[in-house]
Amino acid sequence: MENIRILAINPGSTSTKIAVYVNTKFAFLKNIKHSADDLAGFPKITDQYEFRKKFILDELRDADIDINRINAVIGRGGLIKPIQSGVYEVNHAMLEDLRKGVLGEHASNLGGLIAHDIATSIHSARAFVADPVVVDELNDVARVAGHPLFERRSIFHALNHKAIGRIFAESTDREYNDLNLIIAHLGGGISVGAHEKGRVIDVNNALDGEGPLSPERSGTLPAGCLAKLCFDGKHTWEDVKRIITGRGGLMAYFNTNNAYEIEVRAKDGDPKATLIQNAMSYQIGKEIGAMASVLKGEVDAIILTGGIAHNPVLVSYVRDMVTFIAPVVIYPGEDEMKALAMNVLMVLTGKIEAKKYI
């Protein structure tokens, strides 16, 4: 196989990760940190576009990477319209929706915008996104929320879910599309999905804070108490939004979103840290049990991934709750940069076709 050079871009709330891959091997990796002061002058996230792009180009130049040798640029997919899983070439319709923020503002919206701009400056390079958070494969019955004013939406860590599903399948000499899996991504937000033969037919909306409590999200809150809070005259919409996501979960209990810090405090005997960590573990196990019922008990494996999957106490707690359903497999951490590169490599080598965003 000829050497295919891929630039992957993953904008986060306070950082921009970039990586250059030559086929399956990374040649360069950088996590650019942005301070709160750096970003304070931008009223909207999309206003950070030129600022972040300049950082990326400067880092590549300082690393002596010839950008003109890049064959493809892939960005982390943002909050575009709900789409099927896959690799999408960036087009005009996607650029417009990323700029508008059709499903909301998020730093990942910058991924496709910057990828397209850099690719168009390189002769014959193409721009893509892969498995953005809005991948939607829900069964119709899973969309029903209980009142016609509401509908459940699929917003989750699709990129890592799909990548880990394929990695596990390959490790067992099977195809991802032939397996029933429950995959739990355990990070700043937690998403637990039922993967039925390659489709995520049910998953909690991790962006809006649904599901288990996590480092930054409260999880599914008691509806009556939440409604009362909204009308108590003390809390604004922005206050409630931060309670649900951003300053919920571990942030609310401990004023930190550092799950490792809470892990250490629990290990040292802090009763509050132990209780809340156990509660997070309990809720993860409970959500996995719900997804097992979605798959009618036909589960080939339960996979725990993401940064919190490094916590042996939490993993043991969850395993004790759900191992009766299926074998539990651990893939601690996440490698979204490699997942982005591997997705676009499948397109460039002809294994799959890029999909069109409309």
C-alpha cells in the first residue's frame, strides 16, 4: 500500500488535538491547550475558527511537516443533522449546518470547518468527518419519550463506540456487523449503547446529561424535582443547564471533574467519595442492564472503554453487576485520533465509500 498521509483534527472545549498518520502509524501528535482567557473573546464557538486553524498550521510548520503532502484531512464531526454511521466527505450542506449549529454549539463543530479549509488549500486533498456524535440508528420505539412534546435523541460518543466495536470484533475473528454488543464509554460524559448487528438501536443522550451520573453530568434526574427547581424563582435556564451538564455529577459533589482524584480519595477511605463513586458504578451497571433487555439478553460481550475504565474499583463493581449477562471486556482510554484516521483510510483504500451529507 502506498503511503497515505492523513491529518486528523479533534477540537475540544479547551484544546485542539491534531495528529498526522502515515497509513496506520502516527508520525505526529499534539494536544494544543487553550486557556479560558484565550477563548473569552469569542462570543460563539464558530468565532474561534481562524484562531484554532492558525494554531494547527503553526504546529505543523514547527514540526517540519509538509502540509502539501497530506492526502486527506478528517475532523471530529460536530452537531449536524442526525445521520447514519459512516465517513462523510465535507460538502456545502455540511459546512452550512456546522456554521449554523443546527443542533447546538459545540467545539467539535469546528472540526469539519477547519478540515475543509485546510484540504482546499492542498492540491487533490479531501476533507471528511466520521461517526459524529449525532449518529442516529435508534429503533422508532426508542424515540418515544412519553409525551408528544418530547422525543428521545441519539447523541453519544459514536466515534469511540464504533471504533472499539470493530477492534473487539477483529480480536475475536468476527465482524462487528455480526455481533450484539453493549458498549459503555466512560469519560466526562457516559454513554451506554445497545449495538445490534452494527447498529446502535438504543443509547442514552450523553450530551444532554441523560443516563448515569458522570464527572460533569448529573445523569437522569428525578423529573418532579427538576421541574420544581425550574420554577422556584431562584434558578435561570443557564443555571439549570449547568446543573444538568457541565457542573453536575462529580463536579456538583466535589467541585472537580477529575475522576482519578475521586478514585484516590475513595481508596484512602473518604466515605463520600466512596459512596458517589459506587453510585456512578451502580448507575452504569443499571444502564447496561437496561440495554441487555433491549437486546433481549442476546449479548456477545459488554465493553467498558474511556478514561474511567482505568479505575479497577469501578470496573470491578460494574463487572459484578453485569457479568451474568455476558463477558465483560475492558478497553481503557480512548484513541479518537486513530479512530478518525482509520475511518478515512478505509475510504482512501477503497474498503468503504464515503457517504454524502444532505
